[in-house]
Amino acid sequence: MPYDHNAPKAPVKVAVNADLLRQARELELDLAVELERGLQESIRKRQALKAEQERLAPHLQALNDLDRTRGTAIDEFLDY
């Protein structure tokens, strides 16, 4: 989902691994930019996963319903 690139910046306080922070500073990385990039990627991945779960949910429910009413395909081979 796109986001508003013009939204105001919100101050946040985070704790970061000291060694990573040192390396980022040595490389003159902009922590705010890197955090936003990381958040964008994490949000994109989580939204894709959620969409996939929502897409599959009705199919999984149908399979579960079928198993409940007719049993699973392997039932004939199992000795309960």
C-alpha cells in the first residue's frame, strides 16, 4: 500500500544495536532514511502475506469442511 511521502515526520525513540549504529555512522548512513526503507519493505511483505492468507482462507475452510464431512483421503489407509 502506498504511503503519503509528504506526511510530517514523527519523532520516535528507538534502541539500536550499538555495533550496527557504529557501522551506520562510519558509512554516513541516514538512519531516518534507512528506517523508512526498512519499514516500507517490512510493511510490503506483511501486507502480501496477509493478502495471501486471506486469499487462501476460504479454500482451506472448504478443505476442512470436506474432511469433516467425508474424512481425509488417507483415512482408508489408517487403522484407528
